[in-house]
Amino acid sequence: MTNERRRRTSGAGLNGTSARAAATTGEPPSVAAQEPLAFEEAFGKLDEAVNLLEDGQLPLEDALTIFEESMRLAQRCQELLDAAELRVERLRRSESDAAEEAFALDPFDVDDEES
């Protein structure tokens, strides 16, 4: 077993503190205390949480604390993905609108042409 794996299974939380200590002291999880995470950072922490939970070596309270934190991380990732999707959709629409304007015909009156 590697040192990293030992640290993970010994109750170390996602931010390096004991998940059990955070749960018993009533401290909010590390994500709540920090600035909002970038997608890559939140996703990396979520991946780490999944690995810890899948390992199955955590005491129940630690697993619950990590699960709660991972739910917040998943929500943060989803919010960021939704915002990115909205930006892409807006860019597509503005690009589509610009293309339509570039090929728009000038209005004309049929009666003016016959004179």
C-alpha cells in the first residue's frame, strides 16, 4: 500500500484534514469555506472523493462527510457545465445571427422596378 493510499484510508479529508474531525467539530466542509472552485479543481476533488468512497475502508461518519462534500462538488461541476453550455449556445446564436445579417437582402418594392 502506498503512502498516499494510507493517508486516504486513515481518515484524511479532501483538504488534508480529518473528515471525522470536521464532522465532530461542526466545521463546514472545505469546499464551503473556500472561494468557488474552478471546474478542473472541483472535478479533481470529486474524483478523489469517489476513489475514497469506492475503497470502502473509511468509517461510516467519514464516508458520510466525504459523500456530502462530493455532492456539493458535483453540484458545482454541474453549475459550471451549465454556464459553459449557455455561453456556447449564445455564441452559436450570435454567429448564426451575424451570418443571416451578412446575407440579408435589401427590401425592395416591386412597383418601383416597373417605372
